[in-house]
Amino acid sequence: MARVVRFHEYGDASVLKIENLDVPSPGADEVQIDVKSIGLNRAEVMFRTHAYMQEPQFPSRLGFEAAGIVKTVGTSISSFNKGDVVSLIPPTDIARWGTYGEFANVPARNLVKHPENISFEQAAASWMQYVTAWGALIEQAKLTAGDFVIVTAASSSVGIAAFQIAKAVGATTIATTRTRAKRQSLIEHGADHVVVTDEEDLVARVMELTTGVGARVVFDPVGGPSFIPSPRVWRAAASYWNMARSARSRRRFLCSPSWARA
């Protein structure tokens, strides 16, 4: 028996229940880990409040990130052994491979061995922000050398990950922040330029930084009224990627070339 967190209905954190359950043996392509640390993500809050792209089948496990020690492996797995120290790259199913529990079966293809100088806590919390930023900037927007990308909510973990990924492909980042308090920190974390929106006109500053061309990509980790994208700052064929999701509106927001030129 193992202690596992599940929920039987939608709601706030009070719907989460610690239950004693038998955890089955891992599937042929899975690994069972003794969970030492988990990551906490907005996606899990959205999942249990019926605001995520996936819907649970009650009672449901949950959890995307974890780090721990391999307990046993599936019959087709040869790349991991009992005792290996590993962390989990977020898989495609938040419930099937839920990590909130003492033991979890997870897909072997999503496991990574991590070095001894990284703690379980660090390993469990390292993946989601980079997977999110990579998917938006590289897989969707096809960010490349010479591009400008506007990053809103830039001081978030996803924003900082976006700086690093953009820099790796040779793109230039324009971070936005409401106050001057975080400006220097954003530069130290890799932002090429910072626009303080309470003091500066975003459109004018972006057009100045891009010599009148505008940014091809806008990466908005928050959504909502805090950032109203202006087509004036976007190049033709621009991409606006928004992480916001709702239970009934699960889609990526991409502007069309004609709207970008409006």
C-alpha cells in the first residue's frame, strides 16, 4: 500500500484526499519510482477545477513533475535499473501518470537521470517551464536567429526559461514588466531588453528596438487584460502564443498575417 493523492470531484484544494492504495506494477514501457519530491504547477490547479485541456475520470490522480528513485521497471525497459536517481519530464497525461503519491508509474521515455549535485527538489521543479517555453517558441513559433520575441510576465519561471531558449537559437528578447523593481534582475537572467510598461509606451519602445520592424513572436505566459497585444508591434506572419486555457476553449492563439499587418 502507498499513500496517493486523488480527488473525486472538482473544487479547491480541499477536494484533494490522501488515500492508501495498491499501486500496480509498471506497464511494459513504464518505470515505477519511489517519489521523493514533486513539482506544483498551475496546470494541476486547473485540472482539479475543470479548467484544463484534459478532463479527469473520477477518482483521479494528478501531477506532472516528480523526482525520485527507480523502484522497479517494466519488462521492456533496459535503460533504467533499480536505484537509479531520476526526474520526470512532464508526460502527456496528467492523470494516468499522476505523480502526487509515494509511488508512481511513469513512462520510461520521459525519465531522465540527473547528476548527484542536483537535489530532488531542484530536479522535480526544473522541467515544466522549459517544456512550456520550448513548445511555444520552437515547435509552434519556429523562433530562429534574428527574430525578436516579446515576453510578458517575464519574471515568471516560464519567462526566464523563454530568455534562455531564445538566446540559444540567436533570437532577441524584449521583456515586459510593470515596474522598475525587476528590471535589473530580468537583465541578469538573460533578457536583452526590458520595457517597464508603467513608465514606457510598449508599442513605441518595441518599434524603436526593432528599428520599425516589430516583433515576429509574442510569448504571453499569463493572458487576460494584463497584456492586450497590439498588431502595430508585430511583423507580418507574427505569432501570439498564450498559455491561458479554459475548460471549453482549449486552443493556441495565433494571429493571422493579415491581422498582424492591420
